[in-house]
Amino acid sequence: MGLTGELLARWAARRPHLLVAAAPGASAARLAVEAQADRAGWPLAAAPADADVLVVAGDPGPELSAAIERVWDQFPGPRARVRVVDPADVASGLAAAVARLTGTAGERPDPGPDGAQLDGGSGRHGHGDHGGMSMPGGLMMAERAEDRDGLKLDALHLALGPVLADWPAGLVVELAVQGDVVQSASARVLPPADPAAVRPYPDVDHPGLRRRRQAVAHLDSLSRLWAVVGWPAGAATARRLRDALVDDVPLAAAYAGFRPLDRRARRSHALRRATDGLGVLSAVTAVRAGVEIPATACGDATARWRRRLAETDRLLSGGEPDTSPEPDAVAVRELAAHLMVGLDLAAARVVLASFDPDPDELVAARMRS
Amino acid sequence: MTTGAWWGVLPAAGVLLGVALAAAALAGLLDPAGGSTLARRAGRPVWETARLLRQRRRGVVAADTLLWRLGLAGPLVVALLMVVVVPLGDRVAADLPVGVVWFNAMDVLLWAAVWLAGWGSNSAYGLVGGYRFLAQALGYELPLMFALTAPAVAAGSLRIADVVAAQRELWFVVWMPVAFLVFLGAVLAFSMSGPFAYPDGRDVAGGVLTEPSGVDRLILLAGRYALLAAGAATAVALFLGGGSGPLLPAWLWSLVKTLAVVAALVALRGRVPVLRADRVMRVAWLGALPATLAQVLAVAMLAVGRG
């Protein structure tokens, strides 16, 4: 490496972009990664093309591992990867990965996939198994299908997840889209290597810790929703508060930080305009979808984030942790997927993020049944 | 107003890139998540540029590489072509008699450029990003055209130098504030930032930014900041009296005002949630469009009255 190369590498190391691929059940590790990235001033990438370091949080199962490998193959390089399971190892693990990326660790950095010009996949995370004609490059042609206005339009099969920014860990929503309008959606979770060991993040015995972790989960969901809505300032503030709570700041201090965010969100007309009327859930919708309705999920996306704010407020001001039985996670996931149909991609993602189905809960529910 | 030789384009390009760099540095400075020290935050454009120069370019299966790269370079080229007609103080690279129309025509070129940047990558998210820009452009373009009409009508000329000269007594921002605000909104929209960061939204993994890496990405990101700078420079010439001001030389006034407008735009970004295409249409066609039409009517009546 020449002198210029070394200088570039040193400057580039100030701001490596991380792509986080989390497995269900690894919330603590993922939260530690995101907090460390925030402390170091390293942004979280939205796509592999924008990323330098792949961070795998937790222990993914075979299907999720395969998806992560495909994402890894799309890193442009130079690139580095690291897997973290224990939150205590996050800081050292990330630092070592960045050192490998810049070549300061004494070895040459991984230059990227061989023949990086081709990535051999139809979508970034597609699971392209659809019949139909193929094209040069091994890609499928879109099939045609009736659309909602009775026209025949190309229908494209697109999988959202499992590795996507501001997205529940391991969740895959398989969509058929015409233009960018969702025609059908089905959601599932790719399990971790040991699904039996998964415990939802707030599921701890100590009531004080439980209260704290429930607030963390709500703030985590809010930050994801606001990032999807495109309100980066709100998302960043919610994430900071969340990280502070994980770091054991006193509840009163967290509450003092939460109040202005709460006020700002509730008063924002623009925010309400972005979520009003999306994913309206009524008893009728639920019956039609054939699922039992969790009372806390009624109303539109705005109602859901306001309820999360209210619940966070209650927990942070010293309220007792919520002991009511968790809403049926599978039903919530099904409803969310059901309500995505007929919306454009942007609105559909807002709807999903407003429910924010908890993948840990989904895996645990599957193990119970 | 003096027009230099052909190489007068070079200083214009240099100033444009300098202002774009300042905008990127300020964006880093204002982002609390950018690192612990101020130097680290403000240095963001340097770190990012180094990172992207070091990163490899990547391709996508069956991408239309030629059109894709044309689209990626488009925003930067368009920004350069825009500032060619905008005077810095009393110097301008190309004193076109139809400068205002030229600016608008360059802006319309963006429709093709951003669309190609999304479509050419042969990626579903990129394609959605391209579509989103067209939907957004449909919203902002008409209000922008009428907002541009107002200063031209008031000055009785499409030459930007004449528009600047017509503001000797009173800056146009004072008697056409609606046109000024709509113009600034359109600048945010065509540079895909703030409430209009929709074609490059995080919810579609970056949209038009999903696939490009390395130099390709650098050019597109630089183009976005350059568009912000070009828009701000035009706003200064059309509404804020160009280089007029006490004490300082005219070119410095132009620069100071441009930097102030850029700073205001950058500070605004990120505070407002993104407007989805359907919401943009409502805001643009039911709010901004009638308002700018009323503004143009008022300006035209005043211009006729004066005589």
C-alpha cells in the first residue's frame, strides 16, 4: 500500500459503515452493537453496497445464515465481518473488525468478493424460486397478473428482509408487487440456531429490570418506526434514550430526556400526516383475517405509536411493568402482513413498523406450540 | 455584468464544489450521531470521500451499466450546468438571455438522470427510488416553474443578471415571499433531501442509493450536495439581491448569502419527516400551486401598475 493508500485507509477508518444482521433472540447483542456504533460515530448502512463491516448479532440458523452469506457476497470490499453473541464483547469485536478493514491489524484487508462485478441474485435478498422464463444473467422475468384495477401488470416477487435496515431480526415478508403496490404479503421468521433458548428481551424475573427492558423495547420499536417514516431526528433521539436505559441511567434522568421527545412527536403535524389512516385495524378486519384481535393493536399507525409513547411514559415515570399476557405474536404478524396488501411499499413498511412484531416472541411462540 | 472566456466555467465549478463541501461539513456537524468531537463530525465529507475512493465499484447482474452511470453522474453535471448562468457578484460564466428558462430546463434533466440512476441498476429498490423521484417531480415541478416566473415577470427579463439588477431598490424576497419559500422547497425536493428524501429513502434500502458503491456513490452523493448549493446560489440571485450589500465586494456578498441559504436548508433537513408521494401531491397541488399562482398574479399586476 502506498502512502496515499495508507492515508485514505486511515481517514476511511474514521467512519466505517456497519450493516447489522441480527438473529432472533439476540436483542441484547444487537442493542450493544447499535449503541457502540452511535458512540463511535459509525453509521448503520441501509444496504450492502453502502457497508464496510458486516456485524452478525447472535447465532443464526441455517436458512438465516445462507441469507446472510448472500448479503456478504454483495459487499463491494474492502470488507470485514464479525460475529457477536455477548454484549460485553461488542466494543473489542467491532474495533478488531475495523482494524482488519483498514489493514492496521497487520494483514491485508479482504478485498471483496472475487469477480465483484456479478452478484448472482435477482433481488438483494430475493429467494428467486419462481417458474417462468429466464433472462441472461439467470434472472427471472416478472410474471403478469391482474391488478386491483383489472389491468394486467407485471407482478414482481420481492422479499423484504431478513437483512434490512430498521427491520425486525430475522423477519422475512414475501411480497408480490405490481409497480410498488403490494398485492400479497406473507411473513415468517427465520429461526436462530437454537430456537429453544430464545427468551423475549423484556422477559426477565426482576421487576425493576423488566420495567426498564419493556421501556427499551418500546423505544426500540419507536425508533424503527420513525426511521422508516423518514424522521431521522426523532429516531436518533429515541435510540439515544434506549441506549441510555440499557446503560442503567436512573429512570428519572431517562424520563427527563423522554418528555421533550414525547411532546415533539405528539405535536408534530407532519409526523401525524405520515402515519394517519395507515393500517387501520378494526374488529371487522381481524375477523375477516381470521385471527383473534389483540386489544392493544386497534386503530391506525398513529394510534399505535401514540400508545407506545403513553406506555413508555408510564413505565419511565415508575409505573409497574406490564404483566398482562403478551398479545398473540403470530396473530399480530399475520394482521400486519394482511394490512400491507393494497398499499404502496412505503406505506406498507410503515404499517409493519407500527406493529413491529417481535421476532423473539414469534420464535418463542412457535416453540410453545 | 462581465462574461469571462470559456474557462470562466472553472471558477464557477470550483465555487460550487466548495459550497457543496461546506454544506456536507455542516450536515456532519449538525448530526449528533456523527462522533464525539466537533472536528470528527465536521470532517465527515473527508472521511466519507476517502472511504468511497477506497471502496470498490460494484456491478449488478444484467444492469444497464452505461445508462446507470450516466444517471449517477447526472445530478453533479446538472448542478454545474445550473450555476453556469448564475452570477457570482458581477461575474457570470455564461450570461444567457434566457437564464431562468435554462435553470428550469436543467432541473427537468434531473427527471431523466435520477430515473436512470434507479432503473439502470436493475434492482427492485433502485427502481422504486427512480419511480419515487418522478412522482415527487410531478408534485414540485409546476410550483417551481411558477415560482421562477415571478422574479422574471417583475424584472421584465429572463436574463438572471437583469433580475439581479431589478432588485437594486428592493429585494424580491420582500414582495414575493411565497415564491421564495416555494423555490426553497423545490431546491430541497430536487436535491432529494429533508422532507423530500423519498427517492433515496431508508425504507427502500436507500432507493436510488441502494446499489452504487465506491466512486459511483461518491459522484451521486456529491451531486446531491451540489444541487443544494446550485439551488441556493440561484435563490440568492433571484430573490436575495445577488451581490448587493454594503462594504464587502459583490462576489463575497453572493457567496455569504449563498452559504447562509445552504446552512438554513441543511439545518432544516432531518427535522421534518419525509413526505410520501401521495402527500407531496396534496401539499404541492392543493397548497403550493394555488399560492404561487396568486403570487405571480399579484406580481404581474404590480409590474403592470408600475409600468
